[in-house]
Amino acid sequence: MEMSAKMNKKKTSKAPKSNLYKKEHRVAFLFVLLPVVGFILFSLIPLLYSAYAAFTDWNGLGQMNFIGFDNFRKLFKDEYFYKTLFNTLYLMLGIPIGLFLSFILASALSRGIKGTTIFRTIYYIPVISSLAAISILWQWAYNGDFGLVNQVLDIFGIDGPNWLQNPDTVKPAIIIMTVWKGLGYSMLLYLAAIQSVPKTFYEAAELDGASSFQKFKNITWPMVKPVTFFLVVTNIIGGSQIFTEINIMTPTGGPKYSSATIVWYIWQKAFKNWQMGYASSMALILAILVFAVTAFQFYMNNRSSYSMD
């Protein structure tokens, strides 16, 4: 009996597939193939082409002459490269500030206060708004003569500076703008994570006499930690590529290059100075740095997950 059962299983497993089954698999293959082809054409091939261009003197139009590591030797002696890299890292200070504020807002909205839907909409409007339009509005708001920010400060007797033309204030001004722009997105993710925590966890903690801080430390934070990890990774990747805000609000890179970011500098070298090979070498270094930071974050996240287990 057992032998016959095994034979029947083998026969059924080798049964010819129907035409409908084959058609569904062909359609599924086409759906999977399209994004793969798109990735190869618009991401992988340009990436490999740019990596090769980093070792040439290409100007974007003429012939590509291989020059070895000359671009990288020049790059590591370029003071503006280090300055723009520092500016980029400085602007990333807005990431922890934005995450902290968005978590506070999400915690407040999760308590079921009146008008929660309205507040969600208000905070999320900047996220879906055009970044170029928002940059222009903030450029007007930061104007030293008639800007809204200085008008509000003038009510309190404070003489506001010309925010975008002062090396000491231009980076904080851009940080405020970027935090405001991304606050709604992070807030909604935190809000979804907080509301997904079962209430029975908090009820059990209250029965055990846990304080508010203990409930946050042992229940809320572990539950929202994956969201925090996702936001940190994506914000660092996005922060390293900040360009539109700089190009619109400070089109010359700010006073003394005080607001120029690494991507803005790459764009200047590539499309203003026609040094495409040199710009590609900077882009390659930036890609390696972002990959290293992201890999380190994944390593630390996995390590902390094991320690929690």
C-alpha cells in the first residue's frame, strides 16, 4: 500500500501542466521582468558607466581617455570636496531632531484627541508638496528685508539676520526647513507603529505597577524600533543626496560655500564645469560612503536584535 501511494504521488507530481498554468506563469514572468529590465537600463548600466567614467577625463561630450587614479588624487586634495562633505554631514543633524519631534507628535495624536485627522492632514501636506515650490517659499520667508521669519522675530524685538546670506545661519535655516518638510511622513509611520501595539501590553504593565517611563522603555520603544531603523537608514541616504533645497535657496552654494552639499558640488563639476569624469569620481566615493554607513547600520541593528533575544 505504501509503495502504491508513493507511485501515485510521483505520477501526480510529474503530471503535465495545463495551458492555463503555463499562461499564468508567463504573465507573472513578464510582470517580474519589466522592473528588472528597468533597473538594468536606468540604474545598473548608468552606475557601471559612471564608475568607469571616474577613471577618465571625460567632459560629458568628447572622448573618454583613461587616466587611472588621477581624479581621485585630485579629489583628496580638493578643499571644497571636504567642505561640502562636512556641510552634508552637518545638515544631517536634522535627522535626529526630526525623528524626535515626529515621535512626540505621533505619541500626542495616538491619544485620540479631537481633530486628529485634521492635524494628520496639516502635517502631511508639506510631504506631498513640490520640493521646489517649498524651497522658494522658505527662501522668501528667510529674506532678511521682508521675510516672514524676521517679521515674527521683530514682534519680540529681535533683529533677525539675513538667514541665507550669513555663514553662521544658513545651515541651521536649511535644517529647520528640511525637518519641517519631512515631519509628517515620519509622524505617520510612528503613529501607525504606536497604534499597532496591543493595549493588553499596557494593561498588563499597569497591573504590575510599571511607570510611564518603564512602559515606554519596555513596550513602546521596542515596538517602534523597526520604524526608527527604517527612518534612520532612508533619511541618511536621502540626506546625503540633498540638492534641490540648496540649488534653489542658495544657488551659489551659500556665502563662502557654507551651504554647498556634496551632490550640489558634483552637479557643479559635471554640468557647470564639464568635468564629468571628476564628478563621477566624487559620486563613486559618495556611493561607497553611503553603502558603508548603511551596512554598519544594518549590522548594529541585527546585533541589537540578537541582544534583545
